[in-house]
Amino acid sequence: MVLKTASFVFGLILICRYIVVGTPLPLNDTAENPVADINNENIQDGNTSENIDNNIKSDDSFSDTSYTSDIDNLCDVITKEQNYSVICNVDNNGVFEFTTFRNWSKLMPNSSTISLSVICAGGGVIKLPWPFLSLNLEFLSVSGCRVQGFFSEMFDSEIIESTPMKLEHVEIVDTNIEIDVEETMQISVNFSEISAEYECGPINVRTYIWRNVSMSIVGEMPLPDHSYDYDDSLETARQEAVRANNDPKYICHYKSTETYEQSNTNGISPFELSMLVGNSYFPNLKVLNYTDTGHKDIPNELVDWRKEFPKLEKLDLSHNRLSRFHFKDVGYGTTPTGYINLQYNNIQSLSETEIVSLSLLESALIDIRNNPFNCECNEITYFNQFLLQNDGPAAAGLQAGYEYLWDIKCVQPPRLAGRKISELNKSILCDADVSIYVAQIAILSTVVIILLIVIILITRYRKDIRIIFFTRLNIILPCQPKEDDTHKKFDAFISYSSADTEWVLKTLARGLEVEESGFNFKLCLHHRDFEVGSYICDNIITSVENSRRTVLVISKHFLESEWCVMEFRTALRQSLLQKPQHMVIILLEDVTLTDADVDFRRCLQTMTYIKADDILFWDRIRYALAKKSRSLKTTPTS
């Protein structure tokens, strides 16, 4: 209910805007009431100034000077003969009552001319009912105000019928019109009672300016009366407004209107423009301004602009979002040369169709300067060739005034920004584009080469990378072999020659067992961990079996020791029984393998060994001994 009702109210706001611009609203029983032409003659028929003057003199209420004092307190009144210029400044706490001004105007001489300017500051309010009826008021200007009571006199036929419409200039600027919800509901319910005079409004207006004006709904939606279907009434009102566009009951003739502006109003409805054109007649309109109204396309009603506005001299659609344009000009016997302003839109190029339309539009000049022309090769080629093949409007079959086309400059891409399109050739436009692609290809090729190099390096040094990630960053890379040796007593049994004892104890053991290194491995050493009284061969076998790894410290002394060779064979046997590889070989120095054991020579030729002078020696040995499924700082096997 809420969402649906809100959409209807929005529709009514659009309808209210149609009233503001002087277009008619639909009335019921159109079949029984033929279309009527509303103009200044029949609206004022029977309500001449003499009749009004007689009414004023016969009404004692107008002799009250309170109206004069109210105007004097809020406004400055400048008098020149019988011309009265009223200038009112309304602050943020002030409220200007138009009805008070209306009553004041009735005290002025009947032959006087009155102009009213209301300037608000800080949200000042003016209570201003459409259609701005006041005796002898010819000029009305409202700026920076909050307008209230806009539709308060919609059904007040007495005021409408008793006050002649002499308003010639209307200017509403920087203003917000507040529409009360209940007032909107009343409009929808009594839609058919709106008079023709109210619909058409100031029929004699010469200049109508509606700039930066917004509308908003204030108040709360009343609770629905179950005896009345508000949804149906609102929907009916909206449907009637649409139907009136195709079958209007009243046609408003604005014979005096020469300037019509509705600018800086984003989101203007296409339906509103359709109502303006379809239900009103502007035979003498010279300027139509729809600047900054958010249009993305040329409205259909403006494509054939001469048909709707035969004497139009200027159509301003600048500061919108138009990217394409198309106009018809069939003449209709018109003589003035029109000017169509399309500056500051989103026109980036001209197609063949648009260039042809320029030549066919004989009685109008289209201005497309100050648009963001894109000089990319595929975007501007046709327009560029057109300019190069013709040295001016005459050669191109265009009327005088299109010389500016040869001065249009590129905005995009940055490399061509500021250069005239007419001075560029295809090679500059398109070959330069190729250079961009070459640069892009070069960058892409460089990235690919770098990626290939990285992949090759990772593949070539994947083991070293895995070791460094583990030992220095504590990161275990995937696909590590699973170890099932948690029951082992030692992390490693160190097999070495007694001649290498000093290096083993002071360097190797200290680097692996001290906690400061981050790897406090538990090592099995001859002098410390062999059982006293047991045979050496039994100690060797037991130590190898109770250790997760056997580290062989290979030197020339190791190869000459029978006990070391026995330890090697025991470790080799354990390696064959256990996965991952049990044996870890450290090459303490370069050795000659000519006289070495055959199995030993084969192992050194097939197995990876660690050189003691390797820059990554400690990383490699620690990685070989560590459990890959645990943190580096944990306690070793107990």
C-alpha cells in the first residue's frame, strides 16, 4: 500500500508540474465537452478592469489600511507615476503572504502597473498560489524561496473569475515548491473540477523562466478512509492525465509568449514535455530553453521543432548528456533562421547521418562546440575525413556559420588533446594508436618473460626455496613426505671419524643442539651416548635404529676407518628399509673415491650430499633433520 501510494503521489507531482508550465490537465466527460481554445480574449470576457474597479469600490473591506502597513513593513515600494515596484526581502524566519499583496494591489489605481520581486534568504517562505492572480500585476520574480500553498486556490472559482490575468513576466529561480500530501490527495479526488482558466494560467505571459526549481512532498499520508478507495482515485487521476495528452479538453493559446525556460532541473519528465507541446500552442515563441535538464536523447517533440514552434529562433539544450542528435526541418513557411545550442553535452563524434542532417537543416544552425570529442581512430575517422575533404562550409554543402567545425579540438585521447581534428590525418590518428598497442604488447611481453624466468628459477631451485621457506620463514610448503618416526629416541646419529671429533663437537653439534639456533635437535654421539660395556657393532646398530636420521661426516679419515664403514653400511641398510631417506651425507672435504668401498662410491654418485662450505649449509642440514609437520621451536624427539 505504501509503495503503491507513493508512486501515485509522484505521478501527481508530475501532473502538478504540468499545471505550473501552463499545460492543461484532463477533465472528465470529454465526450460531452468538445475541445475549447483558451486565450486571453475569452478568459477575460466579462471581467474587465471597470467591473473589477466597481467591485473594489463597493467592498468596504478594501478600505482597511492594514494591507498597506503589512507591505510597507516587509517590502520596499518604489513609485514612479502609476508604476509600482515592490521589492520584498524575506529572511529565514519570515513568511510573505501573496494574498496580502493581492489585497494591497486592489488599493492601487486601476490604471497602475505593478511588479513584485520576492527574495528569500535562509529558507524564507512565500505563500504563493498558482496562477499568481493579483490586480494589475505584470511582473513577478521569486528567488531562493520555499513556496507553500501552491495549489491552495485550485478550486477557488471566485478569485479566478474576478481577477484579470495581466501577468507578462514570470521568473521563479532557486526555489523549492512544497506540496502538502493532503492537498495532493484533494487534487486527485476533485480532479475534474479544475477550471480552464486555472489550467492555462497567465495566458498573456511573454517571458516564463523556471530555473533550478524543485518540488517536494511535505506532511504525512493520511490514514485511508475505508469508505473511499484512495488507490483507485489516484490511479484514475494519473490515467486521465495521460489520456489528456492524446485527447485534450482545453488547448491553451499562449499568443504572447516569446521566451520559455525550464533549466537546471534534472530529471524532467518526457511526459511533461509531451504535455507542453501536445496541449498548448505557442505561435510566437522565440526562445525555448531546456539547459541542464538531464536529457540523454533529443525528445521526439523537439526533433520536428518547427512544426510545434513555427517562429522559434533559439532552442537551448546545452549542459545535458546528449551523445547523438537528429532534427527535422520541413520549413512550414517559416522565415527566421534558428539556432540550436548543443554545447557542453556528451557528443564525442559525428556520424555520417548527423553530418548529412547538418546539410539538410537549411533554416537552423546547430552548435556542437565544447563537447568532449574523442579522436580515437575508430571514433572520429568519418568526421575527420569530412573535414579534410572540404575546406569550408560552402564546399561541404553547409550554410554559413558552420566554420567552427574546422576549429573543433580533440579532448580524448590525452596524446591528441587540444589539437584540431581538421589538422589530423589518418596516419596520425590511427598509426599513433598502433604505437599504443606496440607499447601494450611490449609491456605484456616483458611481463610474460619475467613470469617465465620466475617459473624457471622456481623449478631449478625449488628445493632451495623449500628449504629457505622452512628454515627462515617457518613456512611448510605443500607436498612434503609424511614421516612416521615419532617413536625414535634421537633426531640424528652422527657417524664420524675420531680425527674429525673437534669439528663435529664444536661446530656441528653446537649448531644443531643449542636452543639459540632455533633447532635444538637431540643428537646421538659416540663418546656420549654409546652404552658402556656393549660391543661397538651393537652400539652402532642400536644407535642407527633409534635415530630418525644418520649423518655421515665424510672425510679422508672417515674412508680409512673400518668402524666408519660399518656405520655407513648400517645406515645404508636402514635407508633401504625406511622412507623418507634415512641417510644424510656431509662432505667435510674433497675426497678421492678410487680406493673407497663400491657401495660408498655408488651412494656419493647417486645421493645428494651437503658440502660443509656451502653457503646454505646450516639451512640444508637443519631442513634434512627437522620434522616438517612441526614448528621449528618445538622440543625434539625425547
